[in-house]
Amino acid sequence: MKPGVLAILLAAAVASGQAEHPARSARAVTQTVVPAAAVPRMPHFRWENFTTANGLPDNHVFSVLVDGGRIWAGTNNGLGEYENGQWKVYTTADGLAHRAVLSLALDQRTGAVWAGTMGGLSRISAGRIDTYTQLNSGLSNDVVYGVSVEGDNVWVATAAGACRLNTRTGEWSLYNERNTPMIEIWAYGVSAAADKVYYAVWGSGLLEYTQKTGAWDMYSDPDGETEIVLLKDQGLIHEITSSVSYVDGIVWVSTYFGDSRYDGRYWHNFLTKDSGLPSNFTNFVKGVDRNRAWFCTDKGLAYYDGTNWAVYRPALDTHQPEMIVRDAGGHVTEVPVSTAPAHNYVLGIDFQGHDVWVATAEGLSHGIYQP
Amino acid sequence: MRRGILQRIAGIALVCAASFALAALWPPEVAVKAQPEPTPEERYASPLELLLSPDGQELYVLCQGTDEVRVLNAASGRVLREIPVGHVPRGFSLSPDGARLLVTNSWDDTVTVADTHSGRVVATWAAGYEPSSVIEDRTGKRLFVADRIGDNITVLDAATGAVQETLEAGRGPSYLTLSADGRRIYATHVYPNPVPHRTPPRSEITIIDAAKAQVVDRMTLPGIAGEFHVALSQDGRLGVAAELHPKNLVPLAHVEHGWAFVDTLTVFGADAGRQVEVPLDEVDRYFAMPFGVAITPDKSRIFVTNAGSDCVTVIDTKRMLAYIRKHPEPFAENLSASAHYVVARIPVGKNPRGVAMSRDEARLYVANRLDDTISVIDTRALRVVETLRLAGPTNVSALRRGEQIFYSSHSFQGQFGCSNCHIDSTFDGLQWDLEPDGFGRDIVDNRLIEDLRGTEPFKWNGGNPTLVKECGIRTEMYFWRTQNYSDLRLTDLVLYIRSLPSRPNRWLAADGVLTPAQERGRAIFYRTADTLGQPIPLENRCSYCHNGPKGTSQKSFDVGTKKATDNSGLLDTPQLRNIALTAPYLHDGSAATLEEIWTVYNPHDRHGRTNDLTKDELNDLIEYLRTR
């Protein structure tokens, strides 16, 4: 199925009310009287927001990467590097593949940063930018939605399937409908590790590559593509996947119709109706460990600690800073806060110790942990 | 043995026959007596690099020609030990405590680890592609290895040799230098970094944080295409890199106006105050191919070997720094500048390369690669006080003479020689505008010159049927602007070039078995029908023009790549041997990568039927080509 068709279905689903309005549901539940002592302790942050007014290259931030004390922001108009209170901006004039930087990954060993853009894949290493495109290299497509580094390999998610660059030999390997179970080839996200590599493929669910055997497997929605969940926790929540995060042997998957957690044997799915998710429309997920994860949705940033949920955002109606906590019993409490992320349309997150850095549609936000 | 003797006889006969034939055309410059080729047991030592032991008593000599390191008594020159290493060693260093000798074997892709006390090899570890230099960090935890054709720095565990990571370097990383405080490693490169077509070349010095094992800075060197050694002062305030500054964007004319190369140093650090390019040449005399660099501990003098000019340039550091401060504008091409800071040119042996300075800075040892000697320079008197001769053949064979010619700068005013563009007998990664075709016409990419037999004719237009013509009249007239070679010198040079072997192909498994992707690519290379089932005309098949063991039919074709600046689209079919090494591609270097040959420059399938291929299939074809 073509993405365009799926987008129409998605719009129809939202219009029909299947994607529950989180503000409405949250407000409804907060009327429950909950003793203050029972509110679970969830992380508090003081949010500092960056926009073009204080050096960010563009307010539309697609991706964020923490590199020690340095922060990289992939924006709609260049790649920003923030260090020691100063922004440095890389553009196409510096050799960046395209102004729109959709994804970022750090090679922990070498310190090189890989940037997936709308016009190719760039590597930034100590100020030098090398760019790979579908014309000058084996890259399968110039629209690079996701990138992940594992050992000598750079795994790339593109609009024309998955590919892998071996940085030692220079060999490119392409994976698509010809040699994997992939049906659609619009790869949105990738998360690579020494044992497994996972791809979120828009319309083809979750693709799993086993490093040892070189075999591919695919996980799809047992209900098919329908936006109605018939079989909860029987498999991936939906095939319209948007990102994947593999950490501690756990796969966290985001879709535009809810999110999933897979431990290699069992699935657990998250929907607004039975979790603290502010929206089923999730752009990005990043696992902290096997129990905890952050979800970047169109209606705020959500944190799940394995039991409880917290949502951080400007309120959808008043735009005032808001933090909502939901406990295991479904009790929802508004916690008074004075700051919030720059916008509730959240596209990416990365961690800096206890702090978080968040990419939103209206700026980059630094969540400074408040002990 | 019998085969070796026959080859020697055949070689001698060829030399003699060619000599008689050519002698009829040109009178000899000097009488050269034909001498026998050395047997394999009598290989020339070809000393390339030198090291002194921490106590200064022993001199380590990297003998590239005999695949060994010889350890000499630094005072007497007496050989103490001989340490066999791998094939074509290129760089070496001592561990911080002096207990271990580390040697890169460039054709084996290994590092030899030897015990300096016993001289025994204790380990041989795998490294990257064509390891050329090695450094151990001060903590003894890691080895850093510069891989010339891998374009990276491989980091090894110093205890086990296990590869920890590979760091992205510039193109052709070949020489590593550890700063005196042990915190930084400086990597220099023999080839320029990729740049857009027909723009000035650019190289870099890659700077690595030794503790983090990460690249932390890249010093861009505008206009530079070949860098060699870099030296750092002990106080960390002065750095000096030896390099070539080519002028490849202008037509190769007016040698008398200095059109081809400037030999320079890049000086950097707090003492210089900025990164500045300093010329070594003089207005009417060039000092070609600066290679080895040493700074005296008190920083008063800088010594630079000029490999193409058989001398060592001596610089007064204070005067150089004063000149730099007085001249804030670039002055790399102001050849009158050198008179302000060059205090001596010391003649040494043939093709001087690596240097080692005694701790008391009284003596500088210079490895003369092409006459198997080591010059000992008194750094105060600024003259050679002793010449150590390494054991080996005493005769100078025709091949050796040819190699000496290849590496000497024999153009007008000694500006450049063959090895300027064919660095270490390879290529330079540049495109040149050669004058005979007309100014601004027929821009040509430099090619690899290994294993040339069976690839005639030469030149991209196929205009030279033999190497004698390629290297002879045309080169003499247009390149060197000098008197013609003598017949014997030309024969020697051609013999040397024809003798250059092809280096091992790193993308082909040792057993020759292709990977699945390479096998699929091979099928595409030899296919006779396209993916639609339509027969591919003969001239549109890869294997038609690129046939034979070296991938050339030795014929010319028009594959639709003619540019507005080209006089003709008819081009000689290039050989495919080690094609992966020689980016950019096409006759004028306009294709930055192998992929661009077909994704950009083959819109009408004239350079082979390829537009029916999927991206997967094109990748497979390229994987196969890289095995050739």
C-alpha cells in the first residue's frame, strides 16, 4: 500500500475519533480525587527551549543527538551543533547532503556523527563532512529517514529500503523487497546492535535482521492493516511503524496507531485508552532500558517507567506548561509545573545523564532534571 | 633458480638490444657499463626510514627492499641485528620504553612486533589496507596504524593486536607523529582529499586524541596534494609538515615560470601564530619532494630531506618565524622568500627520505633510499661527516638506474620528476591540463602505472604505442624542458616502469573466491542480454572493451563522455587493475566515484548498457569491479 493511501486512512481514523483526544481524556480523568501522597514520583524537569531567537538554525527540529557535552540538532534548515553555550551551524555550503536533517547517529567509538537528510547521508567527523548519495555511492535512496551505527557498519533507513555501509571495506549492501520479507520499502527507522538490527518500515511493520545468520524476519499486525485493534498484545500494534529502539534485548516500536514493546517472545502494546500515552500517533520512541522508554507523539512527550506514565507538554488548549502523571491504576494527576517543552508535536529525544533533549516542531528543548 | 638466471639473461639482452637500437638515435650522456641484475638474494636494502634507540646507541634502519630492519651501532655503522619483517615495510616506531619495535608491512596488511633486545619477531598482527605507519600511545594501551589505501587509522589493542576501531582519516594516510606530551597524534596523507572537479586540491592533517582514540581536529591544507612527514617541537609550540603544492589547474606550460610544483612546508603552532605555507624552493632552483623533517630540540634548526634533489635543506627557525610574522599574506609561491630562512642545502645520497636526530642534536642521520647509504650530518658544521654503506649489491643494475631516474627531479631547474605525479610509483589523485593538446583542452586524470605490460597504448587518446614514446621524446619536450635522455637512461627508465608489479587487491579474497555480491556483479559484467531479455550489442557490453586479464582491449572507443574541452571523444580503454584505488574516474576525472560513471555520465548507455540495472545490481557490478 502506498503511503499516500495510508495517510488518507490515517486521516479518516483520526476524524472518526478512533484516535482519542488526549486533552479531553486527561481532563476527564483528573476529576478523580487522588490523594497527593499516592501520586507516583516521576522525573521533574525545568525546560529550557532553543529557537532561532537564540541560535538554533531552524525551529522545526527533526532529530536530536547527545554527544557528551555536545548537542546536535537536525533541523529543517541545517545541522546545529551546540557546545559551551554556542551554536555552530552546518549547511549544504559546508558539504551537508541537504538542509533538512531527519535523523542522527553517533559512532561511539570514533566520535563521527552520521546525519540522514532529505538529500543523502552525511558523516561529520572533526569538522569535515563527507556525503553519500544515491548517485555517488551505493546508498539506496537520498531520502534518509533513519541511521544507526554498529561496529564498522552504518545501517540506513531510506525511502527505497534498508542499506548497510561497511566503513572498512566501503561495501554497500541493499535490503528491500527483493531479498527481505519487506512489502513496502519505506524504511522509517533503524536500531542496530551486535546481535540484531531492527527496521521500522512504514507499511511493512518491523523487520528483524539476525547478525549471526544474515536472516530477515518480519513482524506485522495480526489484525492486518486495520486501525481497529482486535488482538491486543498478540503482536505489533500496527504496520504503519515510524521508529524502533532496541535496548537491553527489548524492542520498542512506535507506530501512528499506538506503540509496542517486544521482549523476543511477548508483545505488549500501548494505546491512549489503556496507558498514559497522550496520543496514539507516535513519531519516535527511544528506550532507556528494558522497562523504561520515552514516546514522542503529536500531543506531547511521554515517559513510561514500566508502571507509571508522565506527559510533558504545553497544554493543548491553554498552551500553559503541563505535566500529567498516570499511575498503574489509571489515576491521572496534573502536577504543577512552570516550564514545558517548546511544542507538543515532538519528533525526537536523546538523553544526557538524567537530562533529556527533545526535538519539537517549534524548537529544541532541554529538560534539566530536577532532583 | 634456472628461471631466475634465464630472466636475468633475458633482461640483460633486452637492455643491450634496446641500448644499441636507441644509441643510433641519441648520443649517450655518459658511458654506462651494463651490469648484471642482482639476484633475489642480493636485493638492494633501499633504506626508507630511520630510528634511534632511546639511549642513542643503536640506529634502526627500515630496509624496504630487503623486507627487514637492520639494527646498526650508531657510531660505527656495524650491523648488530637483522630483523625480518613482512613485505614492503613502510613505517616503524619504538614503544615508549624502547622494548618493542613496531613495523608496518604495507603489502601484507600486517604489523610486525619485535623484541628490540633479542631482535626476535614476537607477533604479527592484521591491520587495515596498506598499513604505512604505526605509533604506540604513551600508556602502552593502543597502537595507531595509518592505512594508506584504507583511508583510515586502525586502532589496535597494544597487548593483543585486536582491532578496536577504525578512524576516518584523509585520503592516503601514511605518516603518524606523536606529540612530545603524548596527547595528540598527527596523521599526514600522500593523496589529496576529494574535491569538486577542477577545483584546487586540498589535503588535511588529521589530529587524533590519543587517550580517547578519536579524531578531534582536521587541519585543512588548501592547495596541497601530497604530504609526507610532520615534525613537532618538544615544547609543542611548533609543527612542520613537508608537502607538495601542485599547479594542476593551469596548463602545463612555461616550466621556466614555475608552472608545475612548489615544494613547501606547512608551519603551525603557537610559535608561528597561524597556519602558514612556507616555500623551500628558490627562484631558479627547486628542491623537490620534501619528505623527512626534523626539528632540533632547541628549535634553532629545521632539517628537511628533498627526495628528488638529493639534498637536505636547513632552515634557521628564528629567521623563518620572523619572516612569517612580517608577511601576513600568503607567500607560498614567492620563491624569493626562502633566501630569508634557508641557511644550507647539504648534498647527500640518492633519494634521501627518513631522518633521525641524535638526542644531543649533534648528528642527523639521513636514509638515502636509492644508493643504500646513510649520510651522517654534523648539524653544526652543516655538512656530511660520514656515509654509512649498507651491505648489499655493489653494482647498480639497469632497473636500479631506472628507479633512480624515476625518483630524481630532472626537469628544467630540477622542479619535478616522474615521482611527483606518481607518488611512490602510483598516482597523485589529480587531473592535469597537458600542453600539447592545447591550453585548457583535454584535461586528463592521472592513472596507476603498475603492471603495465599488455595495456598499451598509453595516454588517454591512445597516442603513444610504447612506453619508450610515452616516457621519451614527448615527456622530454613537454614535461622536463630539458635535453633528451640518453638512450641508455631512457631504456633504464622504461625497464623500471615496466617492472612495477600490481599490488595485492584488497577486495578480492586470498583464495580468489568471489562473494555472492561480487559473483552477481561478475555475471552483469559478462552478460550478453539486458534485464528485459534484449541482446546487448557487442560494443555495449562491459566485457567487450574491458576484456583480457587486465580489463582492456587496448583499443579506443567513444563511450559518450566527451566534454566541451575535449578534442575527441575517442578514448583508450583503461585497464581495470586495482580500479578501486584510483578515484576519480573517466579520462578527465569528472566522475568522483565508480557509481557516478553510470549514474551521472552514462545517460544513453554508450558506456555499456547499464540503465536497465536496479541500484542493487549496479552495486553488485561495482563490487565485482573492485576485485579486478
